[in-house]
Amino acid sequence: MTIGEWLEKLSASDSSTEEDARMLQNALRRIGHNHAVVVYGVAYLDGQGTIANPPRSIHTVAKSLLAAIKPIDV
């Protein structure tokens, strides 16, 4: 399964696993969110909830990442 396929699956789901959390945390840290923490289906992009980056669901973050990597249709 590719990262894109995994993101599609995660973004369309209403549940997640510990493995999903580990994979998303790793992906976020690789793209520059060095303090990202993902636990219990919630992603903290700054390592904690802040006004600039409030906690987001793992599914919302997956949708955002998926949108960023998909080619733009013209």
C-alpha cells in the first residue's frame, strides 16, 4: 500500500489504529512538523494544542495531506 492509498483509507474512515497514529506522526515529522504528536486519533502539530495549531482529528490531517499530494486537475 502506498502512502497515498493509506491516506485515502484513513481520511475516509471514522476509526484509526495505533499504527495509523505512528505512521501519521512519522509522516508529519518528515515534512517539517518536528514536534508533532499523534495520540488517540488526535494530531497535535506543535506537540500540544495551540491557538495557531489546535488539535485536529487524525482523519482531518490525513485529508489535508492527501489534498496536498494529489495532482491538480486542470
